[in-house]
Amino acid sequence: MSNDVFPDGLYLLAEYFYNGAPGTAPVLAPVDRLYSLARHAIALSAGYDITPLWRLAGTVIWDASDNSQFFLPSLSWSAAENIDVSLFALLFDGKQESEFGRRENLYALQAEVYF
């Protein structure tokens, strides 16, 4: 979406996830399977190109089953034609036994080089 308020483009996404068989993964679980405690989850993502080189983005996932949340804010910079640098955080909230409550927050700086 591009207009006078967001001339460089605003990107929005909404998702609903239904899991018919919530539960934890067995010890020797196949890697091609999704395991989640959540039966119902809602995700909202937004991204905004501040300039052609800078992008601000964020994603929120809410587990409606246990009221836990996950938030991923990020700021990306295209440092060169083949180098991208991102500053981001993985932020979790909820009770200890919930989908997102048992995880620790993570803060990171990432550099990607393409060749």
C-alpha cells in the first residue's frame, strides 16, 4: 500500500492458525512435522520501508489457547548490494507452561553477505 502517509509502502499481514492436535514433540520427532501447544493462534505482521535502504518490521503472534505472546521487532539496513544488516529481538511473554512463556528473550545483530 503506497499513499501520501506511507509513500514508500506499508506491508500488512494477518494470519489465523488452527492446530487440530496440539501437544509437545516426542523425543525422536521427525523434523518435517510441526509441533505446537497452541490450538488457536493469531499473527499480525507489518513492515515499512523507511527508505530504499532501511526497513522497519514487526510480527506479533498471540496464542489464544493460553494467552501467551511472541513479538519480533526488527530494523534492517541494506549496507551494500550484497550485504544486509539487521537488528532484532525475539520477545516472549506468558506463563511458564505456555507456548511462548517458557522461552528466554533474545537480542541479536545479524549480518548477511550474498555472493
